[in-house]
Amino acid sequence: MCQKYFTNKKYGILVGIPYLVRYNTFLCNTNKIYCSPIGYLMIYLETVTSRLCKRRDMLPRRANYIWKIESGVVRSLTWTEDGQIICSGLWAEGDVIGGELSNLHPYEMECLTDVQLTEIPRSNWGDYINEIIRHNQTNEFLLKIAHCRSKDDAVRQLLAWLTNRFGEDDRNGKLIGLQLTHQEIAELIGSTRVTVTRIINDLEKIGFVSRKGRKLLFLSDLSEQWHYEI
């Protein structure tokens, strides 16, 4: 049976399977059966799409789809009526993100590095239950940090979480591989850039962190006191 394929850039691939009509005719006392296609039954096959994005690109929102991050880091964010940016999460390899996982409006997803993603249709979300649960847990954890009354504690907890999530082994401790500006850290904890700069300088003075180039080094002798895992 011959099939026809129709490509649709928006929805994927439509497969046309012919359905037949049977009719009989009699010729010289011989019963012959003829079948003729009268149409095609259209079946929709969802396709999985990969995408490469550059640093500072904004990911598009699509109804009934989420993104799985294969490599790179993305932050999700919203903002208040007066324009204050609020970062609701940092997402990396293995995480899933998307407007369908949030009720925030506005809601944007910004690439902090070059990012490779796979688009997951709603029909396949059942295969990513663990990732969706982890997404919710990360949101709750970062929300808790943002509501710390002491912004000194908020910065320490966030740095510990960043070390656990993005840390690279170093002979003196853990190097936070992800480079965040003080402004981006402030947007994660609900503070200001000036406050974050002051706190990080104070943490350097007491030996909690040190600098290695443009990255922060979380010192090993204090790392166990501020270990957070999701």
C-alpha cells in the first residue's frame, strides 16, 4: 500500500494512508474484484526538534511544548510593573524549561551561554516526570533564598547551591564554572548589585570565597557548612 507524506513546518509530518472502496463487476461469468483509492487517512506524527541558541538569545515560547537543555545554561525571568527584573531560576544540562511550566506573566528564557536544546511535545512529557519535579523543586529552593531576611545569608546559600550545581574541582576548593554578574546574582536573591558586591567582598575577607580570574572559588574548608542539593 502506497503512503503519502506531507511535511508541515508548524506541526511536523502528516502521513496519508489510502483507504479503498471495493466494487464488483461480472465479465464472462467471472467475478472480478476491483479496489480503488478514494482518499487518504491523515495521521499526524509529532517531530522532535533540536535548536542551537547563542548567548543572550531569548528562547521562544510554544504552546504544548517544553525545552530540554542538552548543554549550556538558561535563566528564566520576569519583571515587575516598575521594570525590576526577577530571576526565577537557573537551568542547565538535563533540566526542562518552558512557558508551559510557569504561570508567570511576563515570562522569558534567556541563554547565559551558548545552548543546545531539544523541543519536547506534550505527548512525551510523561517521559520527563523526574525532570519536571526537579524543576519545581529548584523553583521552590530559589524562592526560599530570595525571601531570606538577611541578604548575607541569601548570597552564601546561593553560592553554595551554584557550587553544587556548577562546581568544578580545584586544588583549593570548588570553582563555580558559571560566570554570573553581580547584577544577575542580585536578581536571583531580590537585592541590588551594590549590596551583592559588598557581601562578596566581605566573604573574600573572611576566606569564604576567593577569585580566580572572573570566576569565584568556593573554598573547601568551609564548603561542607553550606552544602545544598536538589
